[in-house]
Amino acid sequence: MIHHLPIIIPLIFLAAALILPLAALIKEELSQPLASLFALIVAGLSIYGFLFVIPDGPIRYFMADWKPPIGIEFVYDGLSAFLLAVINSVAVVVLIHSRRVYPREFPHKQMPFYTVCMLLLFGFNGMVLTGDMFTLFVFLEISSLASYALIAIGGRPAPFAAFRYLIIGTVGGSLYLLGLGFLYNVAGTLNMIDFQGIMPRVATQPAIITGVLLMIVGIGLKAALFPMHGWLPDAYTHASSTSTALIAPIGTKVAAYVVIRLVLFVFGVDNVNAVIPVTTILSMLAAAGIIYGSIMAIGQWEQKRMLAYSSVSQIGYIFMGFTMGSPIAFVGALLHILYHAIMKAGLFLVSANIRLKAGHSDIRQFDHTFHRKYPWTMAAFTLCAVSMIGLPPMAGFFSKWYLAIGSLETGQILFLVVLLASSLLNAVYFFRIIEKVYLKNPGREDGDSRIPSQESASLAWPALGLAVLLLVFGLGNVWLVDYIQKIIPVELAAGR
């Protein structure tokens, strides 16, 4: 059973995608609880593997017992176990929350919506677990097609946003596939472990350099790394609340994981930088994206669009962290993958709650009655916002703290300045909402503040639970750091 865990986890989602349409023949309302149940099972297996299986060492699973380079390999190691626990745990919370949302946002579309959600998670889990670069492309395309469909379910501009993402995503996938061709032409294998041993001998060959660059740019488009983020703001803004809350916290994280896996564990930093300073370029783009996304977020009045530009900024933290060349910064990058997934899921669930109850998420229409009407939702927003800004003891402080230490350790003071500036900019666009919600507008009647709560516990608890989890992880941060230090790539660890 344990040996088969790397293939069981994605196959559960594939089975779910086949079972949901059959269950809908009996009753379409079964789609949401069944999707949540399958996601809960996988989340449980992912956490079990993270806590109890991986400490005994990585698992290499060969499809049909055919070993590479002939067969396809799945690798369940410390890094993949960490990310699986993150994405599947967040996904189950979002799917449970959607029970209150779908009757309003996509009624009579439950079966196709949740079936596509299962395919999306199948693709994401496959991307994390595969040990073959071509199989990764297959899972990448499965998750991309599912993403396009989920984004198209939303407001009137949603299909256009989805089409735009489809065009950009197709370019990204094509670049990645073209890069694979260059690599295979030289190395004769696309197995990650095999290629890791071959890379030092071929790193300076033009075909390898070209292939690596094409693959990184292709995945960079999927990760919305600045300036390749053009598809993201409209997609997150116009998609349904559940689609955004599912894709935003985990989609870009999986793409960032792929770049981390390829650059640090497969290609090697020294090999990637042998001719062109790729990691330096990535870190500078990440720093620019952090500032750009924060500034653009300040100028938005639609809450979902503000959070979308915030995501452009936050993905920069992850890229900047693992490209600094510091083991401490690498710890900060992985912590930020976890913490940002929780923060952004919580914030988009808050936006969903407000849109469901108030009928909009226009920040200009927020006022002091909101903290009376939606007390637990606004409490969740406040906790998530404080964590995003990076104030202790919330979890977001610690990921930024390790990134700051990494920038000092490597003498890259510019990145420290970027971190401090972005935290101040984050405070601007988050505190303006907190101010509107908790401080009374002098022009409003006193009676408005005595409006009773209009939210139910079932609507508020998913977002509030995620917000409280940020406090728990902040207080228990040391345990996570100890785990991540055990999976730091040898090349980075040698530079301590």
C-alpha cells in the first residue's frame, strides 16, 4: 500500500472525475459532497505521507514495474510530499466551502464543474509526483485545460479571460515542449534522475542552454512570473468565486514547484548558470514583480482584482527565495508556498462570502457595518491580511523573515529593500479595507452599526479556519523549518 502511494494519490482524482458524472445521473446535487469526499481522502493520504512515510526515505514508483528510461517513474520525496500536503489540504477546504456558493454562481452546472475540478487536481498532483519531464508536460496540459474551463464559468467577461489564458497558456506549454525536444536530442532521456547525472557533462551545449531557457519561460508563463502575468488579473477577477479560490492558491504554486524542481534538483544551479546567469535574471524579475504587483493592487477597487495583483507580487517572493543561492532563503521560499496558499485561499473565500451576502466585492462600498453583518468573515480577512503584510506572530512574517536573512547572508541588499517596500505597500491596500470595515464613517447613522450578524457558521468557518491556521503555523514555525532544512538541495546546502 505505502509503496503505491505515489500513484494512488492522483488516480483517486481521476476515478472521481469518472464517478461524478455517473452519480449525477442519480442526483446532480451529489456532485459537491462527492468531490469534497474524494478531496478529503486525498488530503488525508497526503498528510499521512508527509508525516509518516517520507521520514523513512523517498519512494520511487515505476509504472507497470518498467524502470526508466523505458518506463514512467513517480517520485514521492520530501519536496513533493510537502507540496501535496499543501495543495490538497487547501483544495478540500475550498470544495467544502463551495456548497454555499454554487447555487448562486453556477446553478445546474454542478456535475461538469466538480468533474473538471477533479481533473484539475489530478493534473496538479501528477505534476508534483512525476519523475519524467515529458509526463510532467502531459499533466501540465490536463491541469491547464481544466483551468481554462473553470475560469470560463463566471461573469460575462469570464469566457474572454479564459480564452486569453488559453492563448498564453498554449504558448507556455509549447515552449516547454519545444525545450524538451532540445534536451532529449542531446541526452536521450527525459527521466529527471537520469538527466541529473547527465547534465554536468552537457550543460554548456547550445541545445541544452536553449532547451532549459525555453522550459523555464514556458513554466514561468504558467506561474505568472512578472512580466508574464498578463493572463492572471482578468482570470482571477471574472471567474466564479470557487474557481478563483481553488486555482489562485495552488495553481501558481505548482508551477513554481516545477521550476524549483527543475532548476535546483534536476539541472543544478551551477549548470543552469554556466553560460547565462539564469537565476540572477529570475531573481531580478521576481523583485520587479513584487513591487509592480503591490503598486497595481493599491490602484484596484474590486477586491478580487486587488487580490489578483497581490498574487503577482507574492509569486515573486517564491522565485526570489529559491534563486538567491542561500539555504535560508530557500526555506523562506518553501514556507511562502505554504503560507501564501493558506492566506490567498482564505482571502478569496472572504471575497466569496461578501459577494454572496452583499452582492458585490467593491471596496468603495465597504463600510463599518460590515464588521457587524459579517463578523467572522471580516475577522478572517483581518488575520489573513495581517499575515500577508508580514506582522508577527502570523505565519507570513516568518517566510519574509527567512527571505530577509537570506538576502543579508548573500549580500543582496536590494532584495531586502524590496521586501521592506513591498510589506509597506501591502499594508496600504489591506489596511484601507480594515479601516473601512472597523472604523465608523462620520457620515453614517449610528443605527447602522447595530445591524445584527447576517452570516452563518457554515459560510464563515472555512475562511476563519484557514486564518487561525496561519496563527498556529506562525507559533509552530520551528517544526516546519526543521523539516525544510532536511530537503535543501545539496548544491545549496554546500554554500552554507
